[in-house]
Amino acid sequence: MVRAYPDRSVAAGSDIAATAHLPGMTEITTPDDVLVVTASSGIDFGVRVVEAGATYGLFRLFEADRALVEFYDRRYPHTEHGQFVSRYELDTLLGNHRLWSVPPAPGQGLTLHGGVPDWVIDGATMDRVYAWLRGHAPAAPEVSAA
């Protein structure tokens, strides 16, 4: 798991290892692959990458044919990562989709669920999420000129 906390450091003697960090964040690595960010609203969101071939869903009944990104609201312990909010294809979020290539603009936030006002991640926080996700992304597909 990767946790990123603004202006916090890793406790001495912890079994969690601090690694290189994103601007303004301390990145902490544990066994799962989850980034925890605090949005400007003060809400902690978990961001989890489901690699292609891995299982996902409440009972792990589905197998991903492409890498996916899941978002969780960490205020509610419905799962080990928090309350599931939404899921996107990794390539779609990063603008590397096979049919189009439009990367997110700097400062572009993300509304995770239009019916819940709390489930919005501001642009500065999403910039950190996008930077972290780029480390999980396969190379963008080549598009040949027809």
C-alpha cells in the first residue's frame, strides 16, 4: 500500500518504509498498492490500481482485462480500503486510451460520483494522483496515420 500524507513523516521503528515523495507529500509504502491522498475538502481518498489479470470487486469475482483505477472514501470502513466510490480504466484517466489520446490538463479535478458532493477530488490533489498513476501505466499505444 502506498500512503501519501501532506507534511507528515514516518514514525521511527515503523515497518512502513518511506520512499521518494511527490511534491508536498510523504509517500509511504506498505504491501498493497494504494495511494491515500487528502483532498482540499479534508477527505482522505484511497486510490488503488488493479493490474490487468488481477481480480477485483466486492468478492473478487471479476478479472481485469486492462489496468483499472479504483477510488475509495476512507472515512467509511466498508472494505479494507474504505467505501468504494468509482472505477476507471487507467488508460482512460491518463489519456492513453486506444481510441483517443487526451491527457488530463494540469489542475483538472475529478468528480467521482455526481450524486455525492463530497466525492470530488480537487485539481492539485489529482495532479499528485496522475503523477503516481503514470508509474503504473503501460506505454501509450502507437496510432498509425492512415
